[in-house]
Amino acid sequence: MAIQTGDPVSSGSFQVEWLQRGNQYTINGSGPLGATLFILTSRPGQVVLQTVDGRVLRASTPEQLVRNQLGWQWPVSNMAYWMNAQSVPHQRVNKVFDSDHHLVQLVQQGWTVNFSQFQMVSGITLPTRIVLEKGVVKIKLVIHQWLLC
């Protein structure tokens, strides 16, 4: 995953392992040599960020924690939907589909999300390239492996 923020100090790239079960998730962010940079965990009513320097921080939303502690505008709550090429329910959305009926772009909550390079996983077509853009922020995800539970 790469995040460009318009500020070289808060921009960067890292590996992400995202484990999700229902509305609970754990996101492990690691650097180029595999060293843990952060662990973001969400359970109903609580979001916890563990930083590389051992701090444990809590907030009501992952976006608040990530923005305040890591300096990134990252729509974490929406990512569970967007990574699966789905729109966030009950939110206004504009969608664009390709000739194979794959969702290739959606615009939602001020973000433009582009999907490409699809693969079949357990009978479901999922994207392996996702680019999110909002203002000067650009987030690129390359999904190397999907495991569905």
C-alpha cells in the first residue's frame, strides 16, 4: 500500500495484512524489511492503534486515530467494502462498470475509487489493484493474495 499526501514526510509505502471477520478487523502495517509499523484493531465500540514505539492509543473511529497519530487521511471504515469492489451501504454513490460488468470506479464520500486487474476467488470476482483519490491524497493498493473465510 502506498499513501501520497502531498507532504513527503507523511507519505510512504508499506505492506498491509488485513484480517476481517464481520465488523471486526485487525490491520498489520509493516515496513520494507517486515518490521511492524502499526497494528490497528477494531471491535464494536473501540478502535485501538499500537504504534512502533509501543504506544497504545484508542479512539471512536479508525480515521481519527490514523489521522491524528500517523498523519494520513485513510478511509479505513470504508475499505472493507471498497476492497471488495462494493459501495458503502446507505451512502450516496456514483458507479461505473466495464463491459464485463465489473465495478471499475465509484465515487463516494468525496473519494474516487478505481478498481482494476480482477481475479476469481472462490467464485467471486475481486480486484487486485485499487486506487483511492481525494484532493491531494492518493492511496494505491496492490492485493497479492485474497483469502476468504
